[in-house]
Amino acid sequence: ELENQLTAKSKTLDELKQSLALNGSAEQTPEAPSLKIAELCEMVDGIVSQVAQLKTSMQSILEQWRVYDEVYAEVSLMTTRYLYCIDQCKPSVVSLEALKKQVKTLQ
């Protein structure tokens, strides 16, 4: 999304440069610069608005990443604990004869 917006801004900037080059070579009326200034002010206002929207969006994304990092750390810790418990709780491998002997002593 950001890439698309940046591409659009780049195209707008290129169009402005071309327009400025064309208008610079043509004769201008006295009111033409004021019209261009008004158009440029509108464009600047639009860009400022879009930057504010992007800033808000980025803050939201950064908050979501912060939450993700916290949850990831918690899950990682729980996984480590789980693996430790599994490792510690493994029954020792005993031969069939040893098990039979234990059953006899328990009976």
C-alpha cells in the first residue's frame, strides 16, 4: 500500500516537473503564477493529510508488532518449559526382564 502511494506521489511530482517545464517556456499571464501557487498549496495540503494518515497507520502497525513480540516471547518461554518437562518426564527405558522383576516385587 505504501509503495503504491509513493509511486503515485512520484508520478505526481514528475507531472508537476513536466508542467513546470512546459509552462516555463510558454508566456504566462500575471494571474497564472497565483493559480499555480494555489494548486501547489492544495497539493501540499493533500500530501500533509496523507502523511498524517500514514503516520497513524504506521503507529498502529508498530503497536501490533510490539504485541506480537510480547506474545512470541511468552510462547517461546512456554515452549521451552514444555520441552524441558517432556525431557524430564520421559520414562527410563527398561528391559522386559527388569519390568517382570518389578511386577513380581510389587505383587
